[in-house]
Amino acid sequence: MAIETAINQLRNLLQGRLVTTRAILDQHGQNEAYFPVTPPDAVVYPLNTKEVSEIVQICAAHSCPVIAYGTGTSLEGHQLAFRGGISINMQKMNTVLAIHPQDLDAVVQPGVTRKQLNAELRATGLFFPVDPGADASIGGMAATRASGTTAVRYGTMKENVMALEVVMADGKVIRTGSRARKSSTGYDLTKLFVGSEGTLGIITEITLKLHGQPEAISAATCSFPDVSSAVDTVIATIQMGIPMARIEFIDEIMVRGFNAYNGSDLPEKPHLFVEFHGSDSAVAEQASQFGEIVKDMGGDAFKWSSNAEERAKLWDMRHNAYYAQKSVRPGSVVQNTDICVPISHLAEVILETKAEGDRLGLTFTVVGHVGDGNFHCGICIDPSDKAELENAKIFTQNLAMRALKFNGTVSGEHGIGVGKMKYMAAEHGDALSVMADIKRTLDPQNIMNPGKLIPMN
Amino acid sequence: MAIETAINQLRNLLQGRLVTTRAILDQHGQNEAYFPVTPPDAVVYPLNTKEVSEIVQICAAHSCPVIAYGTGTSLEGHQLAFRGGISINMQKMNTVLAIHPQDLDAVVQPGVTRKQLNAELRATGLFFPVDPGADASIGGMAATRASGTTAVRYGTMKENVMALEVVMADGKVIRTGSRARKSSTGYDLTKLFVGSEGTLGIITEITLKLHGQPEAISAATCSFPDVSSAVDTVIATIQMGIPMARIEFIDEIMVRGFNAYNGSDLPEKPHLFVEFHGSDSAVAEQASQFGEIVKDMGGDAFKWSSNAEERAKLWDMRHNAYYAQKSVRPGSVVQNTDICVPISHLAEVILETKAEGDRLGLTFTVVGHVGDGNFHCGICIDPSDKAELENAKIFTQNLAMRALKFNGTVSGEHGIGVGKMKYMAAEHGDALSVMADIKRTLDPQNIMNPGKLIPMN
């Protein structure tokens, strides 16, 4: 069989860095979504770009699927091997290759995680801000166009990846940009690969923008009488141009989960968690302007997290929302989904969504990077209850359609993977055929993460 | 002949909005670069997307070149009809279709110019910041990935175009995004078309990010004893994270041109022209921090342009650099070129460039959006002097190669057009073949602005 021949050739190349033991295969077929375990035929651990190119060439010769694997934290099944094939685990390609403090950029291998990068940057006074919660690999974050809590201020991976090195479907290695801050010389291949979910090529090197560590940081929580007043506060804040570093909406159900999971004692009302970055005086000014809006909208007084430790605790709590959701309904499994809409529609969309979830009898949380119009629903499901599973499906589908109705998108940051391919035609119309044309051209055998992102029929 | 049949069919469709009079054709073959007049066979003036689609369908049926035309202010010959064909002048598609103040975005037709848009935005408290100097059309700015003086703060067209409507080479109309601030749903076609210079499709609608008009604006000029101290000031400013709204380098030759053309009396030394945006206190803080750097680097005291009129005069002077260059050497023609490098190399690259220009006996200016590492050389040439023309060519080629040597790009903002196609292979290597694959797939007949941007052999 082709796959066996491919594996034999790969074993000659990589020796012990090709693995086919059951436990390892299964681990690479695990996911934080709701898909069954879907392992590859083998896992390889390349050391450098040359090896990745050789791996892809062998796979291409045998029409064998190739799936890049970072830390496996996708919520839409990006890393699953539905058609078998080779999972390329990037954990040994985890070197920060260069830091250029003068130019505010760094060059990293795809297996470097965001926390590792920030640890290596600490002494430079710089940091890499994109923060999806999980300690994901930079390669995975680039491939899925990750964002998270700080995107409202610092942008998503789209804004923070300057250039890539990519192994194409035939093994050719290309560079998609320079270290110049801007360029007008040809098609923006960097942005084509950022968010392509491994379907066009394998990212082997990433040049990232860095940012100066803010002189002052201040974080706070505040509660609101209802969803609308919290969301209206966000809209007013963004419109006033207050450069929020983070502005997160937490609904009253999620607050209950936080209190149960973290032992906090937040009032069970809708909250905003916010953070300000800047000089001492800028942070003070931002906080005062924001405070006035909160007051106007009927919010309660801030609870400040004034020192670094308290702040870390606050954002750890926010980042562990995925786990805290389960505390809302012990014994449940959680299905997570996200959408993004223009912020003028945010209150309406959240209220419609909550009303529908209540009508369907679902237990669910709403948490969001609302400064961007992006929010998540975590549905706590009893997996043995078929009617409830069906209602969760209806809820998720209607949520996606609601996003489109309000000029939004079916995913702000989780991506498509396999989970949301069914919405691609509804969101993109004829543009989807252009995406499929590009996919067919750059990956004529459909070996690069096949069956993900772009429906090919 | 095919072109005549196409023109007859187009005339049936558009009646008086198809023009073949000599003067109009020649006007569409004019350019601000150094190319001979290269007119199309006909100029059409569509009213809407449907007409653009019909025009492209007729052209596709007859394999006839299609060139979108905005305001004709390209510096690299983007709009020229080297292979004849149909120039689509967008001046009648000049409506601001929607302004969404709550979402900080606007939807415009491609013929809207940036000054027109800002005039229509004035009452909203918002503005569109991208400012390439010329009052270019938004469609042209998107197609060429324009930037300019404010990109250091607000980004280029790449960062400010949220979504596009595009007519493809077969007449199909696609939308490349929603009005959501971020999305992880498929290939970033928006960024693929931004900067594609009309070679993949015709942009018929643009959704743009808007920004709040700053509460306070303050501008200043300061002079320096030499190039290095001015450029080192820029590097330190960017590294400190001072959010400059503009930071422009002007060499002593350009200052001489400004003084002659505008009647100003700036000292004939390297200058920085800067602008600060923000709240009153933020602007004061930024100005004070910047002032300290200037002092450390040996610069002279600021000359403030405190009111709106003085500021407008300052930036008009900067924007008219193209014309002021001629005053450096009356009777000369000016060849403009631009490159962009990582800012850590900026002083070295500018000094090498000035030394080479002097060695070659050329008269030239250096002006730049140096916060991004981007600068322009304007070479003032006696067109009757063949040796000088040859030296200008050597200078320009070596400048492009110098950009690549220092990890930069052969154009930061002017683009490739026809002028810089010869450098595409050197800059992009194997990535150029990926661009060519995309071009062939999306425009199999090579009718979309043929002979530009991507060398197809």
C-alpha cells in the first residue's frame, strides 16, 4: 500500500523520529472539540525545514495526507487525520531563531509556543501580544489566524505575522516576505497562508512583530445589571477610541462557573474584564474615561487588580473558561463555538442567542472578546441526552446563520477545521470557488490537511 | 479584429460612456513615471458593478486586456496599456455607499478619492487616515497597497481594507469578507486582492476601517547636523513605542527644493517632520518624550506648527515633494523610486545610497516615511544626457539590490507596475512561481492588466 511505502521511506529518513505506537497515534487524533479520536498512520518529528521538505516530497510521491501538528489545542478538529496520513509534529522545531530588538521583530520555528517566546523575550523589554488562551504553538496560531483577548489592541496573527517560510505541496520551500515593515511587491502570500489551516503548505518559520512591554498595566472587573448595559459600554468605549488592551464580556452563567471553578466571589451578573496598557498617565486617563462610561451605563464600581499577581490570576481565570464551563453543569461535556459581528449589532445578537438557548432548554455560557465583536458560546451538554444534542446542533447552526444575517462571520477565531465547513458556502458565496481554485492549484493532489477548511466538491 | 468586435459590443452596452477620442485615450496612457504615453484602445465609464461585470465578460470573450483606472497617479506605470485593450475609468463609480459610525467602517465605490471620503466623514468625528500624498482613488489605493505618511500609526491599505467586492476575469462577482473586525473562515482573499495591481480582478467596492479624529493634533519640524542623527532619532522613537502619527525624513537637498518651491526658509540640513495625535495630555507627553530624544541626538529645537492652517501648509509642502524636487535642478525630469528596509539598517542604507549617488554625479533627494523604514529617492535628470540616464539606471538598480541585501523590499509603497518587474525574481525567489500559479488560475487568458506585477514566463 502507498501509505506503507511512504512510512518505510520516512523511517529511512527519520529513524526513531517516526513513530507508529498506538498511544502516540491516538494522542495526535485527540481533540478539544467533539470529534471522535481520529489518529494518523504515523507521526514524524522533523528537526528542520529541509526535513519537512523531504517528508512532504515522500508523501507527495505516494499521495499521502500531510497534517502539521502544533499543540493540538484546536477547537474545530484542525489536526485530525480523517483520511489517515502523516502527522508532522513540530515540537522539535522549537527554536527562537533570532530576536531583532531594534526592529521589533523575531524569527521563530513553528513549534515555539507563545509562552516560551515571551519568556525568551522578557529581558528585551519586548513582548508578543497575541494570546488565544491556550499555550499554543506559533505555527498553529499562524495557520489558524489565532487571536484572543489582546487582539482589540494589538491585532490578530494576521496583523502580527510579517513573513513566513512555507513548504509547498511538492516540497518546494518558499519565503513569503522580508523583514521590511511594509511592501508593495506582489501578492500577499503571507496573508494567504495565515489562516489557511495547513491546507496550502506547511509553515516552517515565522517572522513576527513584537511590541514594547507597556510601562504601566492596570486591570479591573466591573459588573452590570444586564447584558445590554455591558455591551453598550463596550461599543461606547471602542467608538471613543480608548485603546483598550483587553475588554472581555462574561455573562452571568460564566461568572457562576468562575466562582465554582476558581473559588472567586464575583456577583452573578454580566461582567466586563478589562486591561489598560500605556504610560502611567495614559493608563490613568484611559481608566478614568472608561470609568465614566461604565457609570453612565449603570455599571458598578471597578474592582481593580492592581498588582501583577492579581492580574495574572484574573486572566488565568478568564483563560480557563473552557474548564470552568464544566462547573456550570458538573458531568457535562462542553461544545464551544464562536462568531464575530459588527459591534453595533453585538447586543442584539447576544440577546437573540441567549433567548434561543433558553427556549431550547440549553445550559450555556457567553464569553467574548467583545471589543472586536467576537464572542463564544460554551454549551454544557449531557452526552447521553439525544434531544439535547440535537438542540445544541440547532443552536450552533442558528448562531452561525445569525452572524451572517448581521454582516458577520461564522468564526472570529476558532476557524473552520472540519466543524464549520458546512457554513463556508453560506458565508462566502462565489468567493468559495476562488478559494477552491487556489487550493487545487497549490495542492493538486489534495494532500495538505485534506478534508479541512475548503469543501472541494 | 477581436478588439474592434469587443469595442462594438461595449458601445452597444454603454453608448456614450465608451470613448475612443484621441485626447481621452492619450490621457489614459499618460503617467507620472518615465514611460512613453501608452494609451488603451478605448476608455469605458461604468456606473455600477453589474456593468463592470458585463464589460469584463465581453473582454474575456475576445481575450481583450482590461485595465482599471483610478486617478492615474501611479509612479510605476500601473495604468498603462502596453498591450492595448480597455481602460475602465472608475470616476462615475464614486459614491460613498454607507458609513457605519458605530462600527468605525465605511463602504465605498472604487472611484471615491481619499479627500472626498474625508470630506463626507467630517461630521461623523471619524476619518480615513491612509494618505499617499496624491488625492488617489480608494480603488487604486487598494489595488496598489498604498500607504504614505500616516502608515506608521494607522497602517497601510492592507491594514485598513476590511473587505472587497471584486469582478473576476470571467465576470463573476465575489465578496471577499464581511463587516466583522476579524474572521478565521478561509483564505484571506481581501489581502490577496489588495496590492494585486488589477492583475487578478477589478475592485468594485471597498469596505474600509475608519478611525476617530484625534482630540488634539500637533506637528513640528526639527533639523539635525547629519543624516545619522536624524535617522537614529527615528529608530529610538519607534523603539520607545511613541505612537507617532507621522515621522518623515527630509534630506538637505529636498529641503533646498522645498525652500525654492514653497518659499520656506528651513535650514539646509536633514530634517524630521513629525505629527502627534491623541488627547491633549497624550500629545503633550509624546511631544515631550520625542523632544528628549531629539536633544540627545543633537537635533535643534522644534519649530511647532500649532494651528490647523500651519499644519496643512507643512503637509502640503511634504506632499508636493514630487514637484518641489524639480526646483532642485530647474529643467530636469524626476525619476522617483522607493524601497523599504528594517529600520535598524536605515541609516546605513541611506548613507550608502547618498554616497553612491554622489559618486555617480547625480542630483537627487531622499525623503521618507522612515518610521516604517521606507524612503524615496527622486533623481533629477537632464533627459538629453545619455550618460546621466545610464547612471540613474545603475543607481536605481543598486538601490533595489541594497534593499534586498538588508532584508528589505524593492518597493515599500509605489508598487511594481512595469517599472520594477525585473526585481521580482530577486526579491521573491521560488515564491514568485506561486504568485504566477495564482495568476494563471484566476486569469487564465492573462487579460487582467497584462504585463504588470508578475513576470509570466
